[in-house]
Amino acid sequence: MLKIVAYVRYSNASIILNWNIFLGALIFFILCGILIFQNQIWEEEDFSRNKNWYKWKDSAIKSNKGDLSRIYPTSKK
């Protein structure tokens, strides 16, 4: 056991950065950029589909000064 620890401790190990690591990192960042861009598109589509609801919510927040406890129904009628 002591020989293995001593060997690992004094070994000359190093990480070699080759083209596979750079290619993997490039693909990773391209995929992240695509996902961020797609998420923005989805948010814009969601906003355009629910524009009237967002306007109603905005006006309800302004008229109630941020207190939303009274605008949602508490029981079914």
C-alpha cells in the first residue's frame, strides 16, 4: 500500500490537451448556444400566445399595488 501511494504521489502524470478535448469543448459550447437561442424563441412564442393574459396580470398587479391575494378566486362559484 505504501508503495502505491508513494508511486502516485511522485508520479509524473499530466493531462495532455489534444484535439479531441478541444473538439468536445467546441461541440459543447455550440450546443449550449443553440439551446439558449431556442429557449429565447420558446419564451417569445409563449409571450405572443398569452399576450392578453400577461396584460391582464400586469394591470391586476398595478391596480392592487402588488398584492395578488385578492385577484384570484379563493373558492369555486
